[in-house]
Amino acid sequence: MIPGFLTREFLAGRRQSLLSPFKIYLVCAAIFFLSAPVAGFKLESMIVSDQSGDLGRLVSARVSEVGLDPPLFAARFDIRVQTVYTIIFGAIALVFALFLQLLYRKGQPYGAHLIFALHYISFMYLVTIAAGLSRTTGMSTDAGALIGYVVITTYLMVALKRVYSESTRMTLLKGAAILLLTLVVNAFANFSAIRITLALV
């Protein structure tokens, strides 16, 4: 996927041979949903990677509360957590689009920013899965996450430059702000998805 190409083509009206941004989002979300267990997005893996131990304590308390066997609880959690993540990231796309509208107030309407946001989040889905799968090669979680953010940063900067056509300086500044938002919303998504899923099991 060439950064910004699909967004620019769609906004230019050259849509005949393109999937809509929403369909691309759904395809990438489905890939995430199907690949998440293999990529380590399972309760057991999450507990192991949580160095604070908070998740393990939350899970133990919830298991005692609902009275389920731990393996059954984990199975139910793993099924629900991908759905919760998908819903949360769908809502986050709306937030990204609003933030883009604030950054580019003299540019495109909200709908155009939403198209960019859907393509950006779709790409993040794929990078997240790749980073998770890197664990199966023996790469550490931190190294996989670092490489993932490098890839996302490169994609974002090139896409912003291609779609919004601002100076390199402004693109870097606004890209940095979007990356900061990405870090915040990813932390929020992880925190919220885990706790919502625990409440639903």
C-alpha cells in the first residue's frame, strides 16, 4: 500500500477500481480478528507481557466473581476482545478525522479527513498484526512495537505529504501531533478493550 495513494485517488474521484475506505477498514479489521490469536493477542499472552501484574490480578478477581474455570474464561475473553478492539478503533477513526480537521482547517471537509483516518487505521491494523507475529520469530515485544511505530511513522508522514500537499516542515509538525495522538489512543484502546472485555465475560 503506497502511503496516501488510495486516499488521494478516492478524493480525486478515481474510484472505479478501488474498494471504498470503509470496505478496506472492514477487510483489515477482519484480518486482525482472524490473526489476533496467532499474533499473541490472547489473554495468556497479555498477562505474560504485563510487567505490572495488574492484568493478572484483575483476571483472577473476575474469574472468582463469575465462577468460571480459568481455561473457559480465557477462551471467552479471547473471542470477545477482538470484537471490542474493532469497535473501539472504529470510533477512534472518527476522533482522528476530527483531529485532522482541526489541523487542516482550511483544507478538506470532515468526510475527506475520515477517509484518510480509515486508511491510516487500516494500515495500523496490519502493522499491529505484523508486530504481534514477530514474536513467533523470537523478537521481543518491545522491539516489535518499536519497529511497528517506525513503519507507522514513515507511512503517516508520506501519506500526509501526498494527500495534503503542505510544506515538509508543516507535515513533520502535524505528523508529530498525529503520532502523539496515536500513542494516546492506542494506550486508551488497550486499557478500555481489556476492561470492557473483562466485564463482558
